[in-house]
Amino acid sequence: MLTVRHNLTMFTDLKIPAGRRPMTQSEARISFVFGLAITLLFLAAIFDEYSPKKLSILFYILFWIPMLVVHELGHAFAAKLLGWRVREIVIGFGRTLWQWQIGETRIRIKQAPVEGYVLPAPVEPQQIRLKSMLIYAAGPGAEILVLALMLLWFGWDSVFNDSDLTSLIALKTLAIVIIVGAGFNLLPFRTEGAVSDGLGILSSPFMSDEAIETRLLTFELREVQQLLENDEADRALRLLEPLLERFPGNLILLLTYGSALSASHQDDRARDFVRKHLANAGLRDDKRREWLHLQAHVELGAYEPDYMTLDLALQKALATTPDAPDLIATKGASLVQRGKYEYGGNLLAQAWRSNDGSASDALMLAYLAIAAKRSGDMAATEHFGTAFNQVNRSKALHNRVSRAFGRDPDS
């Protein structure tokens, strides 16, 4: 059963984390001041009863970023050498400070350069499992190669020393940075939407055929997503149709095609498409859940929504994953669309607080802004409207919010 905590302040107590939207000027100033204060504290700790070995704190910070770059370039170069395409190299998290394009690869430098990732994609299925293992291993492998070269050039005693010489302290600290960084990345664990290099190495040999197909479709699916965000659903459909001929059973591709039908307002075709796949008696529960969620989204975006079908689809999906933020967010959006602003707003607030990355920030903020507007809460309307504009990339969703606000969608 889906439980909702009614809260009259639902529109004003939600915070918009800085990691999920661009920073404001005020937040940027606060971050700068905070970073400066931390730096000064580090320097104070170093020079209070100064000894050369305390410089290792400073060296550790200074060496982390270049070794992070070495790590990510290791992934990228290995992917290129093995014939894969590299869509993106990202250094850091938070707001993007700089970005540029080299060929088909976009490089982004973000605000906090303490982690990174590379998005490679294969172009052919041959030896894809082995190549995936090698690409995962290449990141920590590049760091370990640097350590091996240091040991070969300087010798073990010089690298792992107990000296007070600044140069040798720096050398030892660099070795520690490499061991910590490579060792941590080789641990097998899962994070939000990603896996560690260690888990990637271990899981690559067992990659399913469908996962391989999805990896092969990486660039094309991203292009389709951009077309849908730009409200160019007809072009997206034309791109998807030959892909479906190549990979007729790929779940992500099929779901994307259904979304594109809905976005192009071919409501009846979208409904028939979803019903056809839901009628498959052998459909696994996890796949059925995805089709039920798509069925709800088709009705949410239809010219004449069938809310009975929408509610039934969500009810069945929530029976398998009752706390799923993406399903709760869709339920909240459908209630707001039907004029049940407080109930729908509370569901959206609940989804927002528990979101694990599965629910769209832009969708939740859009309907929170609409609920606040229709409830007469102008402060919350401004709050969520501004946040929505900062995270949203979808022209179709922008048009939906504009119409709800009584504005020209093209403004």
C-alpha cells in the first residue's frame, strides 16, 4: 500500500540540492569561502610546529587530481585502442566549469575534481566481454603503471622512504595516492547508476546479450534522447525504426520507441504498442514493471488521458516495487494533472526525498511548480519554477509547464 504523509508545507520544505542543478551566485560565493577556509586550516595544520613530513598532507591533495586524470585517460585510451568510441570524459562532480569537444568525445571539468568517469561504447559485438574487462582494468592499471615506472626509475628505498627531504616526501606521497586510488577502484561495489572498476572487471564476462546490445546502441540512444528533449519525436522515430530491425527484442530500445510514439502524440499507436508487449505471458516481472510504467506515461502525455488505465498500470507496478520513486513521481504528476494538487504534491515531495536517480528531477519539479501555482503558493511557485528551469532540457516538458502557467510555450 502506498502511504502519504500530508504536509501543509509540502511546497516550501523541499530543498534543491546543489548537486542536482547549477549553483547560484550566492552558493558559488559560499563554496569559494568554504574552500578557502578549509585550505587555510590545512596550511595552519602544516605550519603549526612545522616539520617537513607535514607537507605530505598538501602533496596528497595536489597529486590526487593529476592521478585522477591519468586514471580516466587510461580508460579512454584503452577504449580507443580496442576500437571503441568514447562519448564523454568527465573529471569531477557538481557544476560543469569547462567543457570542450575533441572529435566525437566531449570532455567536461566539474567543480569538485575528486572523482570522474568515462563513457565508452563498442561498435561491434566481437570480444565485447573481454574488451569491457580490459577497459575497466585500464583506469587503475594506468595508475599502477605510473607507480611501476617510479619504482623502476627511483628504486624501492627512494619511493618508500622515511626521509625529511621534501622531494622524497613528495615521491612517497605520490606512491600512497596511487595505491589508495587504484586499490579503492579495484574494490567490487556498486554506486548510483554505476559500478566500480573492480565490479566491472568481475561482471564483464557475465554480461547478458541484451546488455551487450544496449552498449552497442549507446551513441544512437543518446541521439534519440536529445531529439526527444528537443521535441523532435518524428525524427527520433525515424532513427529508431532501423535500430529495431537490428535489435528487435532489446527492452531499452523498445521502451524508447514507445516513449517516442507517445511524444509524437500518436496516442493510439503508443497504447497498442504497449498493450502488445504487456500481453506477453512470458514477460518477467521486472520487464513487466517497465512496460506498466511506460503505459502510465503514455496516458499522462496523451491528448485525452485514460486515467483508469494509468491508475491500474501504476497500481500493478507499485505492487512489485511499492517504494519506487519513479512510480510515485508519475502517480503524483497524474494527480496534479487532475487537479488534486495537495495529494499529488505530497507524492512528488515523497518521491523527491527518496529519489535514487530513477525519477526525473525535471518532471518532479515541473509538476511541483504546477501544483504550487494552482494552489496559490507564489513563493513555492517561484522556488520550483526556478529550479525546474535550471535542470530541465526537455522542450516538451517546458511547453507543458508554460501552458499550465498560462504562458506562450515559445516565450
